[in-house]
Amino acid sequence: MKKFVDEFEVKVDKSFLRDIPDYEAFQNKVLLDELRSKIIQRIIDNNTHDNFEAIIKKEVETVIEGYNLSTAEIGYLYNLIDNEISGSGPLTELLDDKLITEIMVNGPNEIYIELDGKVIKDDSISFINDDHIIRTVQRMIQPLGRTIDTSSPMVDARLKDGSRLNAVIAPLSLKGPVLTIRKFKDDLANIEDFLRSGTLTPYMARFLEACVKAKLNIIICGGTGSGKTTLLNVLSSFINEDERIITIEDAAELRLNQKHVISLETRLTNYDGEGEVTVRDLVINSLRMRPDRIIVGEVRGKEALDMLQAMNTGHSGSLSTMHANSPSDALNRLETLILMAGMEIPIKAIREYIENAIDVVVQVERLADGKRKVVSICEITGFKDDIIEVKEIFGFKQTGILDNEEVIGEFIMHDYIPIVYKKLRSHGIDSLNDIFG
């Protein structure tokens, strides 16, 4: 196909093509739908690649007859067909665009993208119909040994480039196939990137670095898309090179630069409903693998109890994330998850377990303008009226929103010496004296 396009002497800059003259006429639904459906149906009917280029040439010429298209527009048509056959259909350009971080398909003509932290509707592309969406998903997950159909109407998979794909079709989805792709970033964020973008302050960065190096147990909490995994990646970069690190995830997103890293990933059931391996299974098994650090990508089930047991039995320095709206909410969720494990443990004992295990809770948020910030760093200070008490060390206070929707505010450092500062000093870390001294 690539050879065939080159023979047409078309070198297409796709970003330029969105602004070419008469592009709206080229985007005419009748033309686009007829071309796509004819080519795809021809492939299905023939089930062969014999004289494939001639078939495509004939179909294209038939469909565009009567349209006054430029050479660039014709080339763009061939690129669309190339995407349908060897790429990811209409999503190919979006997947190639490094500025787009998430793709959400709610229907054939409802495609949203996340760009610079904001979700916007992309009207430049569309699918023909629901079947076109399903075919595209099937083509993307087939190399992974996965499938989606009415008997298995939901799939969650990691693509070869590391992007995470989730799709749901009928009968689970009442409005038709829904597809979400969280894209894999080639360029990893680091603490300097966070400082430049105003995600946190130098004092906050130095404090978190010291906590990681002193092997304190840290929970990162926040909402969907708030940047929990990104922050976890950044904090993990502070772990010493000589430590044995075991990461546990549903879909591998963490990328650690240390040499001694063992990455474990869960497994769903097979066609017979067997063979499932959960996060809890992997956490339990990781304790037999002589870890210096255990990093759980996200705690959201019965594995919470096993993780806390590990933290309380000599496996300090653990890092993990949770969905929660505040540090207090994160601790309440931990209680609930432990109760879900089916263990008959008094609630007071569970809270003591949590209080002994967790040292620091970090809250991240995506603000109204799409920017992500560390809005709170708290420590657990003990109990008050049998409730775990947290105290904020650093925070962010929003003071307003400008006309351009930019959020304005200020970072706050509370005037007191944290309890964990003593732990840091006991580990030989005295680089924070200018902050808390």
C-alpha cells in the first residue's frame, strides 16, 4: 500500500491537509462512507491480497468520479484507506499525535481527545457506523490475542506501544461501542518538568525525594486523569540503584530506570473462565521474591490488606496510588477495601494497621484549566476520637480563575515541624534543615 501511494507522488503533510481548500467537500459523508465501505467490503468478499493495489485504485477512481479533487486530497484518500487496512482506521492520526494524551470514542461521530489537560471534541474524523468502530477495535487487539464480541463485550488491553485500550460494546453499552485509549508517553516526566510547570514547589520536591530515600510508605491519591501514575513514576526515580524493585499493575504503565526492576502484570480469565491472576495474587507472591521495594500501580481491591501487611512487616518504602478525593478519603477507602477482603478484623485494629503502615499521603488534582498540581502533602499523626488524623505539611490554595480560564493560587507550607521529619533525620537525611530546621 505504501508503495502504491508513493507511485502517486503524493507526499502528504496531514496537519496541512486539515486546512486545504474545499476540504469540507472532500469530507462529504456520501463520498467518505461509500469509499470506506466499498474497500472494506471488497477485502472481506475477496479475502485475498491478490492484485490488491488494482482493486483499491479502481474503487477510489469510481467513488471520486465527478469530484474535482486535488492531488493532495486524492493522496489523503489513499492514506485513509491505508489506515483502514494496516493502521487503526480513523484513529491513526490521533494515535500518532504526541500532544494528544487520551482518545475517547462515544459513537461514530462523537470522538473526544484530551489535549493540554482539556477534553475537546474532534470533528475532523468520524467512523462510518458502530460496526466500523468494532472492526477497528478488533484489529487493534487481535495481535494481543484478545477479542471483543457479544459473548465478551468488554476488553481492557495494553497495546504494543504501551497505550491502554478499553472498549465496551452492547449489551453492556446501551448507546453502542465505546472506546477509550490512554496513550503511552515516549518522554517520561521528571521532577524538573514538574517544577517548570508549577506542579509543585522546590521545597515539596525535596521533601518527597527525602521521603522516598528514607523508605517511608507513600500513598498518592487523586481522581481519574489527575496524574497519579505520572507522579508515581517521578517519585520512583529517587529509589537507589542497588535496590530490588517489584512493580505490580493491572496494565503496565510504570517505567523505572533502575537496573533491578521486576515488572508483574495481572491476567484476566481465559475463554474457559480460568487462569485469572489478580493484583492480590501478585502482591502475595512478590513477598517471596526478596523485594527491597514493592510498588503497586493502583490499590482498589482486596490487595489493600496484603499491601499493608507487607508495609508492617519490614517491606518499607512502598509506593502506590488510589482513587480518592482527599487524603482522609484515601484512608477511609483503605478501611473499606480491607473490610472487603472478608477478614474479621475490628475496625479499630484496621485503623491501627493503617496508621502504622502509611507515613505520607500525597493528593494530586487536575484543575479547571487542565493543569495538574500536587494540592496536598499530609502525614498521619495518630488518632483523634478513634479516627485516623492527618495533618497537612504542604498545600495549594486556589484564589480565583482568570478570564482565559487559568486557575490562580498559591502553594502553602504550614508552620510546624512534621513528625516524619524525625524519621528522615533518623535515616541520616539532614538536607531539609533549611525547610524545617
